[in-house]
Amino acid sequence: MTLPSTPSDAGHTHGHPASFILRGTAAEGTLRLVAVDSTAIVEEARLRHHLSKTATAALGRSLSAALLLAIVLGKKTDSRVTLRIQGDGPIGWIVAEGSADGQVRGYVRDGSADLPVRDTDGKLDVSGIVGTDGEIAVTRLLENAEPYTGSVPLVSGEIAEDVANYLAASEQIPSAVLLGVYEEGGRVARSGGLLVQAMPGASDETLGQLEANVRAMGPITDNLRQRSLLEVMERAADGLDLQVVTQAQPARFKCRCSRQKAKNSLLYFGMQERQDMMKEGGQEVVCHWCNEHYQITPDEIAALDAEGDAPHAQA
């Protein structure tokens, strides 16, 4: 099988090929596979938020998971899923929002939090930095519908296991979830994830084969380092007749903030507070999702009062 073609206009981000998503089915359509190469996305998140190594791994896994969840749970290309992980570890909360069109953004409470690698296997201690006492919550934002949020307690803090447990417990979707981030030389060298969903009609034999395949694969990070994304999918679906969509879908770190939204956010302050901002030479507004800094000038602040009421749209 050849690698599905990637978009010709995808370009490169910080030296990495553009991120992309692959989809497929196996076992006569009773298994659904979605995989993402999120290397460029996670490297951009690391740079934007000035993340430590372990925080990069935690947010990187969450960004990959948000994209996979948006595709599995979304019904339209513009549907969005917000993944929030709140544990008792030093990183605090992790929030990632993905959309079925391949756009994702996210942040953590404390991006400087870090831990030594684990003594047992030399891997980054994501579970330690996230913590195990807390919950994972998933909010689905569908067009013309009220947001729906489901949540379950954390089971490990490793994120992949927690996402799989959420899908089984809250969505009644038996799934295998693999997420990994590999850093080398102070930057993200490989990052990605794979979600295999059992569809109605999946036989016990099929599920047993899938479980054996995933167990034989070993750590997903090692697979991402040594193989292409397609080869990772093939290993997970070995013997199950994998059928992959021939066109890869582009994916990227993309925030919905803008200068106009940054200006509008100042309307939530009182008029006297905005006047104080103007006297001080303007106001800096920072987007927590992407860490973009907007310098709002006194003239722009003054113009807000002439434009009307507080905005209804938020970033």
C-alpha cells in the first residue's frame, strides 16, 4: 500500500512537514481508524506557549486527541470538540479544541511545569505532571445545537487511556487510543495519534485481533519514530484488511482569535477602566489559546465606545 497523497500546498512549519490526518476502515467496515501526524502542530504549540518538555508531551497528546475526537464525534466538518483534562499534577488543567476540518488549538495552566523522566523506562512522566485525581471532560459544539459535555474521572493521567475510558464510559464507543510525542534536541521530532473505533457488528474475533495487534505494537512513540503514519495504521489493523482513504486531510494549529475580538474583549471593562487604559498608552490583550499578543492603541479603545454594546461573539 502506498502512502495517501498529502496536500500539495500544505507547506512546512518550523522545518517539519505539515501535519495531516488519515482515515480508514478495516474488518469489512466494522472498525474505523483515524490517525494524525501532529508533529508541526505540537512544535508550534511548544514555541507559542514556551512549554517545558513534559508539558509539551502532555499538551501534544491532548491536541492530537482533540483532533481525533472531533472527527469521531463530529457530524459536520465545522463541528468542534473541546477536551479538558483537570488533574492534581503540577501542570494544572489542559484544554484542547479540535474541529473536524483539521484545525486545533490548546493551552495548559502552567507550561513551565516539568518532571524528571521516569526511572522505570526513561519516558517523560506525563501521568505525573497531569495527576490521577481529577476528571476528563469532552464538550461537543455542534452547529444549531446546545453544547453537550460528558465527563469521567481520570484513570491514569496518561491521556490516551483516559480518552479511551471516556469514549467507552460516556459515549459507549469501544476504542483503542494511542498518543505519543517524541522530543529530540529541544524540539518536537515526532508527534501523533491513532484512534480505532469498534463499529456495530464488530465480532469478538475482530476485537481480539485488534487488541493483540495493539499490544504487539508497543509504545506508540517508538512506532512514530520508526514508521510512517500509514505503517502505524497498518500495524494496528494487521490481518484485518485495512482500507485507507487515498487523500490525506491537512491539519494545523489554528486559533480563532483576531485583533477585532481582542479589542471587543475590552468592552467587558467599565468605561472608567478603559479611560485609564487610554491614559496609560493602550492595553495589551493576550489570547490564552495561542499566546498571541495584541497591542490595542488608545485610539482603538476610544473607538470602541462609539461602536456600541459589548460583543456577543467570543474567541
